[in-house]
Amino acid sequence: MVGALAGASFGGEVRRLAELRAVELVGFADLRCAEDYVTIVDAVWQAERRVTNRTELSEAVARHLYKLTAYKDEYEVARLLTRPRAAELAQAAVPGGTDLTFQLHPPMLRALGMGKKIGLTGSTQAVLKALVPMKKLRGTALDPFGRAHVRKVERELLRHYRVTLHDLVSGLTAENYDRAAAFAALPDVVRGYEDVKLRNVERYAAQVAALGLRAPDLP
């Protein structure tokens, strides 16, 4: 249980969104990460209540702060693929299939010039399971995957989003509410993986600048 949820003031759709995502963040990182997420969403909700009855801003933050936080790095992909439901869903998608193989292409392999994906079968699930607890290394100097360009971009997007959101919410008024809500929803354009994602990040940065806000400092 994410304790911060009990004391959070948000309700309605924002509570539904936050409760679902907070639980996922415990798995993605840890309880502290989930509590931090809930605290930020609640702060936005409270600032929003002081100026309007609308909820577009807090709903966007509940969705997109989570999205930027829980990016699909090697540790998260390993966690998702080793959940019991992953194999069940894969088997349901291919009725009668007996050999389950996950085709993966980590950024580290691309950086080393390996252009082909690697296949992990059911017998190599131990490799994925071993990666999951290594999530504690995420973003540290010991993170073997953290030096990949796309991972540096993902970390900067989260840092920038949190800082910019804090500045906007601190000065939130009925007059600038739409601008804040528009910014909060912008991460929706950051979709895909690797090169596709990086192209969409460029679109995102341009749209941030179009709102008159400082764009992220992309590596």
C-alpha cells in the first residue's frame, strides 16, 4: 500500500489514475518513488483547487508524470516480461504456440554496432529475472545501461518536466491555467522506442518552446 494515497486530497478521475500508477511505480522502482509521485500529483491538485474547479491539469500530471518516470528501460522490460501475466497473454495471442521467444534490442547492443535483436526464450527467463532487482542501479554511476543516449534523454525529460511543472503550479492562476494544462499533457507525443522516440522528443521540445517555456536540455 502506498501510504501517501491515504492522505492525498485528490478525488474522482485523478484518484483513479494515481492509485493505479502508484502501485506500478512500486514495481518500477520502489515505495519512495511511488510516494513521491503521489505527493506531486496531490500538490498540483491542491494548487488547481485554489483557482478553478477544472481537473485537466491534475489529470494530465497523473498520466504523464507517471509516463516519464516509468520509462521502459532494460530493468522495467525485464520486470514486465517476467510477470506471470506476460506469458499468459503471449500464449493467448498465438494459440497453440509452444515456444515463447522475446525479441529484444537494448540500446547498449546498438551502441556496440549490433544491428540485430536478440531472442530470449522461456529457458532464458532467468536472465530477465536477474535483471529485475538490478533496477536499484538505475541512473547511478554503476548502471550498465544508463550511458545509452536514449536513457540520458529520458532522465532529462523527467527532470525538466518536474522543474517546469513546479514553476507553473507555483504561479498558477485562472488566466495561465490553460498553458499549464497544455504543458502537462505534452509528453503524450513522446511515443515509440529508440530512434522513433528520439524524433518525437524533438517534437516535444519544439512544442514546449512554442508555449514560451524553456525546452529540455537534451544531451
